[in-house]
Amino acid sequence: MTNIILAETSASVSELKKNPMGTVAVGGGFPVEILKRNEPAFYCIPAKAYEALIEKLEDMELNAIADARENQSEIKVNLADL
């Protein structure tokens, strides 16, 4: 079976068990593909990379909302009235 590899670095589950932080460090801040029996099992993603990914997804969601509302009519509001 063919697998799509979405990381430049990979490691086995055994390597991850032996040295978890070393395995993460090998990725240099990028995801590390964890293999089980030479098949992708999961991706080990450093906290900063995960936080950046989540922030990007949230930005995409907010942009989609803004795009959907782009042609709605404007409502003038006086801040003093709020």
C-alpha cells in the first residue's frame, strides 16, 4: 500500500519510546512521522508548530466568515449609544 508522507523526518515507534524528546528534536521544529511496521501511525508535532497550525486554521475560519458577510448591508452604530 502506498502512503503519502507529510514530513521530512520519520522515526519508528521504538525510537520514540527510547527517546521521546530526542525524536521530536530531530525534526528541527517540524513534524516527525512516526512509523509502526514501516507504515505511518501518527505525526509527532512540536507544541509551537501545533499552535501555529491551530492559529492558521482559526484565521481561515474567520476569513471564511468575513467573506460570507462581505456583501451584507452596513449598519451604522454610534459607539456612545452602546
